[in-house]
Amino acid sequence: MREYSHTMEHGNRLGDIEITDPKAMRALAHPVRLAILERLQRHGSATATQLSPDVGATPSVTSWHLRHLAGFGLVRDAEAGTDRRERRWEAVARGFRFAMPQDEEGQSAARVLSREMFARSAGLPHRWVTETEPGLDQEWRKHAGLANTRVVVSPEELAAIEDAIESVLAPYVTRDPAQRPSGSRGVRLLRYVLPEAAEERTGDTT
């Protein structure tokens, strides 16, 4: 299987893999593969059998998807555990990102991956409201919720906003787990950046 690690970069504040190869984008644009990568990034190394119940595929199918992801440099062999009968896998980075390429093939691949990612995250807010929020104590509940803010900006200003947000998040994303304060827990920050169509009004900020 060919390696595509040359299409990956790690030069951003959050330590994400930056995917530039359209073939890698299309390879990742699959619900099982996205589920595998998310599970490995969140919980650490695992075998295909351990991943299987969480990603909705049999161990053999999960193993096939893992090998496919490995061919594009998104996962790799982890250190062997006590049970050496099964191959353990790990994500190569804590997250991934991709930009809209200039060429037509790349743009098509990026749209496919973007649609799959939007579809995968669409149900998260509803599940949080119905399953998680009722069990939170007041200290956590008062800081949670939804913000829907509209701004009128140039592309350069939007890039600056995104850069500023990442600069705030980076210390929390990259710090050693041993340095997390007592009482810490995972918090999902969903950030949708949705430029409006050119014909929509831009004269107000509501």
C-alpha cells in the first residue's frame, strides 16, 4: 500500500495533520473511517476488535478501513500491548484539518469530506441536550450552550478571527494531561464558519 505521509503537515498551533492530497480527503470521507479516527484520537490506541462496536463495522471490515487510513498516513501501528494476537493502531495526531484546494479535483474531494463531516456532527447538539445536559451540575451548565453570532467581515478578517480563536485554544489542546487541573472534563467546542451567499444583505450585523 502506498504511503501518502508527504501530503501531511503539522505546522499549526493545535498539532493537527493538514491534509492536502485529494485522494486522502476522499479516503477519509466515509462514516466508518471518520468514526475510527475520532475514536482513536479521543481514547487512544485500540485494536480493530475494540473499535468495532463503536464504529458500526465488523472487526474484519474495521481492520480493512484501518489499513486504508494507514496508507494515507492518518493512523499507524501503536506499541504492542499484552495481547499480541491483534494489531494495535493509533492516530498520528490529535486532530486533522484541510483547506479548499485551488484545482477542481481537490475542490471536489474537499466538498465530499466537508459534507460527511457536517453530517457526522449534525446530531451532536441534540444528543447533548437530551442525554448529557440534564445530568450536568449547575457549575458546568451555566457555561454551556449555543452562541450564534453574525459578523460582516472580509476574507482576511475572517482568517484573523480563526487565528485568534486557535491561539486561545492551543494551550488547552496541547498541554500535558498531567497538567490539567482537578475537576477537568472534556468539552466539545463546535465551531461552524458559514460565509453567506454574495447576494445576502451585508449592511447590518444581526
